[in-house]
Amino acid sequence: MHNLELPPPAGGEAEIPERSEPPELAEARRILTLCAVCGYCSGYCALFRQLERQQGRLPPRSWREADLTAFANLCHNCRACWFACQYAPPHPFAVAVPATLGRVRQYSYQRYGWPAALAARFAGNGRMAAWVLVAATVLAPLLLWLLQPAAVLLASSSRPGAFYAVIPWPVLAGGAGLVWAASLLAVAMAVRRFWQAIAGQRYSWGRLGAALPAAVRAGLTLENLKGGGFGCHERDDGFAHTRRRLHHGLLLGLALCAAATVTATAYHHFWSWPAPYPFFSMPVLLGTGGGALMLAAGLGLAWLRQVTAPVLRTPETRGAEAVLLASLLAVAASGLLLLALRHTAAMGLLLGLHLGAVLGLWVLLPFGRFLHGAFRVTALLRAALETATPSPVSPVSPVSPVSPVSPVSPV
């Protein structure tokens, strides 16, 4: 490992030109400057490979705010670099890449979210997001209790169309469709704003189309959660692929639930077969499998959050992370509970509870931590495009990267 002579943290002796930027960006610039010159972690993930490429393009002090937010969203928080870094605390350089970039990601959700006023309110504000989730989940069954006669709401029936006796089809489809469309529009606008900031230039549709599969593949396979091939770090300096597998379980569960919704829609409109459906029908099998996977993976990720070593946590982001997990767990648990008790008098209230949980998830989707998947794939797209572009030769050769599995020599 190379002994670096670079600016120490704020308060050190080295003079650093003043730069008017938020403190989380200033700290990210300082730390990523150290990382770019060191090069030890270049084999771990796309972030460090991009830092290596940027060394040949621009000096770190010329990186834009958008460059820093793009770097932050390339980081998948596997924490391998934290354990490999000889400049991590208690070293005076105090290099803590995962926590620092976690704060910058949160800043990016606020900076590029849409509508901007709501993004500023929700980014990092786990308490407000939690209140919205609770209100949406509770409001739907409460309205049903107030507006529907008890004879309808508490009727025990599993015949086709029983759901729509409690919530009429136009209300269910219209309300859910409106929230769904508004949420997708807000996510699309946020991604557009983020892309316009980080792209740096205009790319042809041909180049975008050629690079997009690699970005989507990296996003879906979560190859950057492999920690260079050995897995993530959670509690100590051991390696494990647990978090990556749990994320894949959650993604697969969401995909199965989406397939269940599409299949049920086809049953309703093309075969005139309204819900609820028998257990061995395709919508119920897909939804049951998806809900069970979401519940198991969500609980596993919640457990990992609790056992993660305190030194690896980012307190500023934990509230938003907890709300994201809670919303996914609420959707899965309420859906499975509705399936189990749909033959009873509790069916009507449970239908409202599940609908409220789904609407709460969709309302929060464009804000804060809920954007991390979309922003991550967008940053991966930029990385794929830059990888395909020949990099100019830097006038100053960076330090040769060291293999991440090589023994760390003392400073």
C-alpha cells in the first residue's frame, strides 16, 4: 500500500481552497480524492473503477457536484472498502467511504427528486415518511368503516366479485391507477433530472441503447454488492453474500406480485372473472409466492440492519431505510393476511388495509430512499457509457492499483 501525502480532514494543517458546497459533498470530495490517488480498492466495484477512469479525465478538484452524486449512487454499500482501507478511522485521514457516500445519496434524492418541494420534505425525513405510510395504511379501512354499511363490510363471502362489493371496481381501479400514474411520473421526472445533471454531454440513442443492457444487468444482478467477489461485510471483517441474496429475494417477490396483478387484470377484463380467485389460480399462486418472498427477505434485511456493527451505520439514513422496509413488509404481510382470512367477516377491513399499504408504498416511491434503485441504474448507465469511451491519457500517472485481495502492508 502506498503512503499518501494528501490533505487531511478539515482542521488539519494542509491548505485547501475554499469551495462553496454542502458539507456532505465537500467530505465526499476529500475522501474520494484520497481513494482515486490510492487505487487499492479498484477491483471492488464500479465506483472505484470510475474513480480510476476519472483520474485520466479531470483532477478531483474539478469534479462537479453531479460527478460526486453519480459516484455516490454507484456505491452499493457493501463496505468491503471500509475493512480494506488503511486510512479508515482511527487514522487521521478518517476515510469512511460507505457512510460518506450514503449521506451524498440522500442529498441526491433531495436535490433531484420531483416535485422538488416534496423531495426536500421527504429526503432523509424518516419520521414524516413513516407518518405518511401509517396514515395511508390506516385511512383506507377507516373510510370503509365509515362509508360502508356493516352488512356489506363485514359480510363473509368468497364468491367472485366479493372484493368489489366492498370497494366498487371504478373506485378501486381509478384511485389506485391515479396514485400509480402520479408516482411513476414523479420517478421518471426525478430520473430525468438526475440524468441531465450527471450525463455531462448528449449521447445518441444508439449509444444509450448499446450501454443500457449492461447497466440494467449490473443493477439487477447486484454485481457491485459482491465486495470484489467475496461478499459484503455486516458485523465484522468476514465475508457473506447474505445481503445480496436477500435483495434478490425481495426483487423476485416484487416481480411475482406484479405478475399476479397483471394476471388478475387479464382474468377480469378478458375472461370476465373478477376477484377473489381460488388458491390454485395463477394470480393467487403468484401473489402468495411473491408475498412470502417479500416478507422473508424483508425480515432478513431488517435483521441485518440490527446486527450491523455500529461503526458501519449511517445514522442520517437509517430512518428512511427503516420506512422503506416497513412499507414493503406492510404490503406483503397485509396481502398474505387477506388471503388467509378472505373467507371470514374480516375480509372487507383487511382488503382496505392491504389497499392502504399498497397506496402508501406508491405515494412514497418517488421520494427519499425509495429512489435508490432508479438512481443506481442511472449512475450505472453513465459508467457504462464512459467505459465505452476511450479515456485520455492523464499528464500525471495515478498510483498503480493494488489487487484487493493482496495483503495490506503497513503504512
